[in-house]
Amino acid sequence: MPAELRAGVLYMAVVFAVGVLFGPVRELVLTPTLGPGAAIVIEAVPLLLAMAWAAPWAARRFAVPPTPRARLLMGLGALLLLVLAETALDALLRGRGPGMWLERALTGHGRIGLALMAAFAVMPLLLRRRA
């Protein structure tokens, strides 16, 4: 497996773990009191911090070159795994299929989640150090 994909797996695992830790807080505490939009904005802070730390760390760990192609491959590979993991977890915990996941993603607060996914995909590219 290429270094870019191995780094993407590690990057995804770290950020997904942070999401799994903060997800119940968002769903059980923040959403009922503040609403779904505010809840996801609050959850975005630790997620963005995790992305900013994990992307360069995983890239260094697997010696991913700082080229745009390599870093985009890392980020897009990680995004694919993240979407698969999120839809699987949604199906397991809520009984929702991919169509329902997509429908929820297209709501107002869901679009914030999509923006976070876009940031997740490009973070390895944005935080690269030039050789």
C-alpha cells in the first residue's frame, strides 16, 4: 500500500476517534439544548484541531511527499474511509441507510458537516511543508 494511503488510514482513524468521542456529547447534550446547527459548530472546534494535528503527523509518520498530488491522495483516501465509516456507524446505531445519511447531510446543519469533510480532505495539502 502506498505511503499516501497508509497515512490517510491513520489520519482518518485519529479524526474519526475524536468524532466518536465528541459525537455523543453533540447528540445527547448540545443538540437538545442548542439545536443541531450550534451543536455541530461547537463540535467542529475539536475536530478541526484534530485534523490540524493529525494530518501533518500522519504524513510525517509515513514520509508522504509534500507534493499536491501525494497530499490530495492522502486526504481523499482518508475522506473515502471516513464517509464509509460514518455511514456504517449511522446504519449500526440508527438503522439509517446511505440514502438517509445523504438526506441528512443536505440539511442546513448537515452542510456544516459537509464543509468539515471538505476541510478534512484538503488538510493534508494545506498543512504541508515544502521540500
